[in-house]
Amino acid sequence: MSSSGIHKLPSSKECNVLVFRGVRAVDPSSNLDAIVDVVVEGKTITHVGPNAAECVFGECVFEVPHAPGALLFPGLFDLHTHLREPGQEYKEDLASGLAAAAAGGFTDVCAMPNTRPVNDNRAITEMLVLKSRTIGGTRLHPIAAITVGQKGEALTEMADLKEAGAVAVSDDGYCVTRSDVMRRALEYASTFDLPVIQHCEDHALTAGAQMHEGIVSTKLGLRGWPRVAEDVIVARDVILAEYTRARYHVAHVSTAGALRILREAKSRGIRVTAEVTPHHLLLTDASLLGYNTACKVNPPLREDEDLSVLREALADGTIDCIATDHAPHSPLEKDCDLHDASPGMIGLELCVPLMLGLVRKNILPLSRFVDALTAAPAKIAGRTASRIKEGAEANLTLVDPDAHWTVTPDRLRSKSKNTPFIGQSVTGMVVMTVVGGAVAFDANEKPE
């Protein structure tokens, strides 16, 4: 850390001026990738550039400590999380989920509607927005249901939901399988410029399925989920999106076939976007050998050929963004037979180190990694993307790309610990997360 004479107070949270000195700031939206100083005063980034910190004086200035080679990104944005409140707070609640998000470098997260009760009305959406503001830190953007109760029949009141704060609609976990309902949903949502996020699964083709249909499922004696269960829904929905001229987004895309359809649709200017999860970029169905319930997810982990195509599609922009699909479960749902286990794994606190592994292997360019976790998902949600530029609101993520650490339950702020990466060594650590100029997470301070 520099000995420039800038006064350093004991806590970053006590200061109204933050100085990031000599960081590599990476913001593709601002065409920025350079070693610079970044100064935050109040809620605003006031100086960006070489030696920009030299003009900063005062009694309440905190120079952020960091290792050589530290990376500074615009605040990360997660388009797909499950925070479980209301109704399943024993797995996660807003406070623990937003704390986990901040520790993972996320300044903004979108929460899916499959709560209990379902977020299908204005009252629940407003409650989530107001409570998250009371908690502070990472900002919450609710995603409301497409249909009442996620039953795939009657549409929700999307006008009310958007006015209450919803940024998109989705029946995530349940595919809207009726074509007439999906058509009406796309038409209605487009009236309010809301993206329709689809969980692409033909449930008739996946009844009883526990994992991907392939050699591994046969070896384990488990009913498999074929790729075509995803592909046929993507194909139908792309046709409907073209017909209605609506915004359509594929959640957690997992198959090579779905990507072929999306690539062709994008080439013709259809308003389609897609996300991919870290676990679908890193793991295959072979991870379930031994009946590992931590690796049971929905959609299922696929095969090497899908993983390879997903990585290529993310790198070339066919897949717009990375989303964690953070899905916390307690031991009640995971420490059981595979057949009875709930699908999903946590991801907010592990996304950055896991995805930096792809960057180090030159599979994913650093600029694409940053865009896929900042501007791209923010654009899909209709939010203003965070930027590293003078005059912008200070939403920032500081990362030590070379920090080595082991994933252990006690290091995770999420209430749930359901991840297959427990016990693994990873490289890359979020050091600080700043939301609206305030420090939401500081790795150098113990949690209160």
C-alpha cells in the first residue's frame, strides 16, 4: 500500500472518501483497461486516471489496501438468484442472501419469484423492495411470476408488478408449456418492455428425470433428462418472440442444440438473450458419479460437448451473460437420496473465483467476463449499468485475482452451504464491494 500521506482510518465504512490507488480498472463499457487511481467521494466517482489520487486530501479519506495486480470492475450484476424469502427463510433470507451477494462482488441481484407465496402480486414485490432497502448493501431487483401461482394459466398483472419494482417476469422452475399462454405473456410483457425469462423444459419429456440422459445416467440406473426437452421449448419460444416482437430471455441455457437455435435467431435480429451458470461451464454429468446430490441441478449438468459449446458461445457473445442461479438448500433437501434431493447449488460467493479460472486458461477474455457480469445483465433487466468513469455512481468490485483460498462452510455468508466446491482450493477473491459509494463488503473486516 502506498505511503503517500493519505490518512488511513481503521474502517473503510467510516470514511466518505475512498481511494483505489494503482489498480487495473477494467470496464468494457467505458473502453477502460488501464492501471489507474480511482477516487470515490460520497456516492460518486470523482477522479479516474494515473496519479488521480494525488489531489485528494482530508481527514476522512481511506486508501483501500490491496495486493499488486488487483482488478477493479464495475459492480457485478446477477440476473438470476433465489433468496427464498418469503416462505423458506431457513434456507436463505434477504439479509443473508444480500450479504452473500456483497461478499461475491455483486452490487445488484435479481430474485426469482418461486417463493412461498409466489411473487405474483404487487404486495409481495413491494415488500421485497422495501425490506431490501432497509437492509442496505447489495440492491435487490425482483423478478415477478408470468402466471398466477406459477401454474401456467392466468397471467399476472404485469403493469402493477412493474410499477412495484419488478424488472422482468418468469415462472422459473416451471416452464410455460402452453403456447397460447406464452404468446399472450410475450404480448402483454412487451407492452411494458419487460423481458420474459423462460425456464426451458418440456415437462412431459422430463417426468421422473434425475439428471442428464446419457451414458452416466445409464450407468447409475437413473432416469435421464434429454437435451431435446430444452431445445423444443427454445425453438417454439423463438418463433413466438419473432411473431410478437417481444423480449425473450433463456434462463440457464445448457445444451448445444438450444445455442444453435439462439445463434440463428440473433443473426436475424430477433430480440432474444440468454444466460449461463458457472456450474454449467465447469461441471458435467460425470460429477454425479457416486450419486452426489450437490451436483443435482435444474437443468442438469450436461456432457463435455455441451460444456465446450457453452464456453465458446459465452466468449463470442451468443450467450449474453453469466448468472449464478444461486439456489440455497438446507441439509434437509440435500443430505438424502438423489431421487429425493432438491435441485440447485449456491453460487453468489464462488462465481468470481470460478470464472476467473476460465480467464486464466484463455477460454474467456477478461473483457467478456466483465461485460457478462456487468453491462450485459443490467441491460437485459433494464437497469443502468455500473461504470468506472468520472461522475458515475460508485458501484465497484475490487478483486485480488491471485489470492488462493479454500472453500469452507465457515467462509460462506449464505445460510446454505450446498455446493460441490466445498473443500476445493480456488484462486481469486473479492476484496471489497462498494454500493452507491458505501462499502457493502470488506474482506479485511470481520462480519458484525
